[in-house]
Amino acid sequence: MYRQLSLMAGLIGLTASCDVSLAQRTVRPGIDVLLSDSIHLVRNIRVGLLTNQTGVDRNGIDDVTRLVESGVALTTLFSPEHGFRGALDEEHVGHSIDAATGIPIYSLYGDVRSPGRSMLENVDLLMIDLQDIGSRTYTYVSTAVLAVEAAAAAGIPVLVADRPNPIGGWLVQGPMLMPDHSSFVGMLPIPIRHGMTLGELVLFANNVREIGAEITVIPADGWDRTMWFDETGLPWIRPSPNMPSLESATHYPGTVLFEATNLSVGRGTPIAFQVLGAPWLEPTRVIDLLDTHPGVTISDTVVTPQSPADGKHEGVAIPSVRLVVRDRTAYDPVRLAADLFRAVRTVHADSLVIREAVMDRLAGTDQMRLGGWTREGIASWDDDISNFVSRRARFLLY
């Protein structure tokens, strides 16, 4: 079933990719739909909002401004990793005050990861508007799920203003999360590339985690599962400091796994998550060992990270493997990452360092670390993906 889905997505996406301008449509994110069509849902109640810099309407105006100008009683703000403005790349983000409105901002990536009862005292409805990236290994989903659990415990309903999955809603790729590897980095039993929107993921989580929350999702109008972000007409706003472009987001489900190694993924460069590099890496030797991977060009290059948040190889010109998408519907970044891992470990067994616990959290399984994801292991993903695609069907909104 997975192969059939991938083929269908490829055919549809290939047609669209011939001329993006022809495929581009007018998509309205959930915040626009809410304020124009369903404003009654947030009238005459106190609203708490979990958001960041990505919470904007299709014209780039932020949610806080839109809600306040619409007369909504916005009382409380919550922020995920990287803070309310999305500019912080730190392990601990503190609480603050929104300078424009004086509304308190409670960080859910600091002393707490979930809203406490006192933070919800002035909230009758919890609203969530975050741009997810389409990969399990992104903490915004976990923050949203934990916030929903807190709201449910306090008897507070939840409203999600949905947004498109930037890397599309058709392709589903990578291994499933094993239950004993659930963490804040990835807590839901889904593949690395899940093909769902944040609203759909919240509905899915409400079911599989038996949260029992009252949830309303306002869909993004005009978006369908075949669309990539550059076909929506919406402005690209970095979801996090090291996600500069849709190109980076497309590679991210695979290259993020190398965050658990001493290889740089290009943090501190304009092409974060599009490269893998280290002073000791011999890119051509690694590339020569790779299988054929459709949809992507793999070459060697040199990058020099400047002030990288991960501290890897700052100011050093490092040999690197460069990835460039050529046919994004044919490309499987997770399978390529598995193959790259195998090749790097073959060529540089004495130089490659793996942080085991981090690798297991990111991969959602210990098989990447223990077996390097053999070709047989990679093939075994298909059955799990097929089962997941069937399981998620009832929660899809598009």
C-alpha cells in the first residue's frame, strides 16, 4: 500500500512541479478562516494562545495583532522551543511579557514543558497555531500535545488553527517510533515523515494517548495533501532558526539524524540540513558507496559554519556531502540518511562518534545505531508504514 501511495503522490507531484506557478493556489491558514468565517468560536471568552513567529495570516500579520484587533479577549500566551519570536537556539527559554500588548508569555521550553494550572487560570479556550515542519523529530508537536493534555485536565476546550504540512501530506517515510523510545523530541507512534498537519496530529494524539480533550480544528482552506509549501502562496517564515528554506525542510527528516553524531548538518551556514560535513570526512569515498537514490543530486562541497548552535567545527572549512532535491516526490530523505550513515561508518569507523541516547531518540528505534539500517531493515519499514497510513485515515482533514 505504501508503494502505491508513493507512486500516486509522485505522479501528481511531478505534474505540479513542471510549473509551480500554474499549481500555486490561494491557501488561507486556519487563523484567516477562523477570523473571517468562525469568529463566534472565540467571542466573549478568554483565550490563551500557544504560538510563535509562524502564527501569522496569509499576509504575514501575526495572530496576536489579528485577534486583538478583532476584539478577542486574548489573556495569555504560550511559546514553544526557540521562544515566542522563534529566534532563540537555547536549551532553556524563560517567561516574558509581550511588549506590544503586555500579555504574559509562558515558555513551554524552560522550567516547564506543559502549562500549569496557574498559567491557565485566565483561559476559557486554549488556541494553538504553530507551523510544524512535517517530521516527527520536531518538538512543536510534543509541546502542542502536552498543552492539550493540560487543557483537558483543567476542563478547557482546545482550538487548533491549522496550517499546511510544508513537505506535503502524501509521502510517508522512515521507521515508526518504538514505544520505549518516546521522548519530547518525538512522542507519537508515527514514522519520521508522517504526512500530517498539526491539527491532524493533535486529533491523532487525543485518540492514541486517550487524552479526552474537546478539540476543534479550523482547517487551512484551499490546501490539499498533494501541495508543497511553495505551491500555497503563503510566506515562508523560518519555523526555527536553522530552517532557512523549504529545501532544508525537505532534507530534514533524514539529515536531522546526524545531529546525534560529530558530523555537522550545516548549522551556522545558509544551507542547514542540506549538508553533512566534518574535518575528517572524505565525501567522494562516502558518495561512491551509496546506493542509487532518485530525486536528489549528491555531490561534494566545502562549508564553513559560523557561530553554529551545535558548536560543531566553528570557523573551520569542512569537507561535506551536499544534497540538492531534483524531484521531491521521488526523493526519500530517510532512506538516504540510512545509506549515508552506513557509508560514513564504513569509511570513517575510527572518526565517527555517535551519541547513543540521542540517536535512539531521533530515530525512534535503536536499529540505526545498532545495525545502521541494513537494506533488509529499510525494506521492513513498508509494512509499518502501510499500517500507519490505514490508522491515520480517520484523522485526516484534507
